[in-house]
Amino acid sequence: MVFSTMLLVLWYFKAEMSTISLLGNSIKFTANTHNLWLVLAVANTYFFCRYIQHLPSGWNKLTSDFDVLYQATLCRITKTFYRRRIHAAAWADFEGDQSVAGVSDFRVQPAGYLLSPRNLVTEKFDFSPKQAKVIFQMPTTWVDPDGGKCESTGVSTVIAPHVVLVVLSRAISFVKGLYLTPWFTEHLFPMLYAACAIGVGFWSWHTADVRSANAPSVDAHSSSVVHPVQTSIQATPDVFGCMSVIIQAKQSMLSVPCVPVTDIAGVPLPLVLRAAPSASG
């Protein structure tokens, strides 16, 4: 997790990896720096494989905590969607036991639990949507004609919820289990996190390698910048001979016939050279 986080941070903030500090000594990378992403991705792949090797047996199976969440969610959804049916069953049982004349404020407080058949071979409960049934205990309270509050444990009723409600309950309980149980954060999330970091590392190495391959190469002999005037003078060395004659004759450069034929890099730049004045003035 720590190494994957470091790799993602380096990628997101576009860090330049040119030096590394090892035991207080700073090491600078001078060549193949675009392959550093490859080294990091390979190292993270190694840690990822080591993590998988230490996973406990049965890590990919949902724990019993998911079943508890599923049962509670299914009972709550079933009670919400079948409230009228539960109330009608409780009222029918109440009418069969005693007179309802003058009875008011009749209320039902159902409490349900999942009733699933047990597999005789595996000795496990069957939580398939078609086999799911919820049994409700229906304690009731009411006010008798004299104003006294009465209560009864009531009876129980079995309701087979629709398949859509069962699937919805399973989905809701699974999402809740990802946050409320350690199964996801201990086993599945670290692997997804490491796989994402490895993918980012290889992708960054690939893009860096492409940029390095497409970068224009610089020749060592042409790396220095030469001024156009210098190039022109090097190409026409006779200009130095003309300048020497001018200085020796102490004449103006404009009277020397070799000056107009000089080409200063093909650019019409004026070149004015003045000779030092003679002692005679």
C-alpha cells in the first residue's frame, strides 16, 4: 500500500525523478532516466505477487457478516412492502380471539427473521432468491372500550417476498458490507489499489519512452551556435587581408575595392571599419 501510494503520488504530481537519497547520500541519475518508471512498476509487481501469496484460504468468499446484513435488510424491506398484509393477518387473528367492539388504536409491531431451508448435504442454509422466506412475529397492542391498554404476543405469519426484493436486499447488503466489514478493505481493495498503481507505472514508462524516442537528437559538433557574421568571415578569409592592407595604408575602408564584394551571410548589414588616424592628421 505504501509503495503503491508513493508511485501514484509521483505520477499525479508529475515528479521528476533525477536523484535519490540513500542512507543520507544523494545519488543522481544521469542516463536512462525514462526507465525509472519501469523499475518502479516492476518492484510494485513483486510486492503485489508477495501479497497474493500470503492471502488466507477462502479470502474470496463473503464472511458471515454479509449474511447477517442480508437478513436484516431483507426483513426490513419485506416489512415495508408487505405492511398491509401483515396488519391484515394480525387483525384477522385478533378478531378470532375476542370481540372487537369498542377497540381502538390497534397496532402491530412485527419482528421478522429469514427462514431459509437447510441443505442436508452441505448443512448450510439456502439463501437463493426463490427460496427466501421471512417469518414475522406480530405482537399487537390496543385500547379496550374501558380505555385500558392491552397487548398480546399475537401470532406469526410467513411471507415469501418477490424475487426483485430479494435481489435488491442482496445488493444493498453487499454494498453495506464493503464499508462495514473488513473483507473488502483487508483483501480486495489492496489488490485493486496495487493493480492501479502498476498500470500507472507501466503507462508512464511507455509514454516517457515514446517521448524520448521522438525527441530530436543533437549533434555534438553542431551544438555550438555560430553567428552569421562569423560564418561569413570564415567562408571569406580574404577579408582579413583587405583589413590588413587598410590599416597599413591608413586609408578609409570605402576606398578599398575588395570591401564591396564581401558577403556577410547574405544579409545586407553595413560593416564599417575605421582606421586609426595617422600622426600627420
